[in-house]
Amino acid sequence: MTLNSISNELKLSDQNLFYKLTDINNYEKIMPENISKFEIIDSNTLIFSLKGMPEIKLVFGEKISPSLITLNSSESKINFSLTAHINKIDESNCSFSLEFNGDLNPMIQMMVKTPLQSFINDLSNNISKLA
């Protein structure tokens, strides 16, 4: 299953946003309000949980400066990736969107599609908190 967030424009250079998104400490700032747990394990790994959902452990994967950052699920019942796409508009502006790719069976897809779409849209909208 693939889900895409809305695209947001930011008053940040693509390099600056890439730098901020490769710093694990900035992820707590962009999490939705309904987060019940957030913990940084190390410079590449975080654990979070939304109310009523199981814990999710994410680990940095591929990083292509300044346009792409991938976070992969780890130790999860569901294998998925969350990819940040950063596109340069000009020297001081960029656009940002998220892509969720998960290997989910059809029944699970029906249950999680709406909450996941809401989650990635919230993350994408909250990116402006890093500007």
C-alpha cells in the first residue's frame, strides 16, 4: 500500500530542511498532537506511539542529499518505509511531501488507511515547525 501526503511549501532551502530532517532530535517537534510516546534510542533510531496504536520503531535508511530521506520500520509486525521528498523551489524555498509504503494485507489496509493518511498529512503539515 502506498499513501502520499499533501505537499507543503516551506521558507527553507532544500539543504537546510534536509539537514534538519537528518537530525533525529527534530522529529519530536513534527509529531502529531495525539502522540502518547516518543523516545530517541540513538542518532539513527526513534520509537513513537500514537494513542491507541502499538509502538513503532523507525531507523534512518537511505539519505540522498538534499532531496530524499527514508525511515524504515524495525522490529514491527508491519514492514513499511516513510520517505521524505524535498524539492528545491529556489535558493530559500522548497516543497516537502511524505510517502508511506507498506506491505499490508487487504484487511489491515482497510483498518489503517485513514489513520495512516491522517498521520502522514499531520507530519507533512508540521514540517513548517522546523522553519
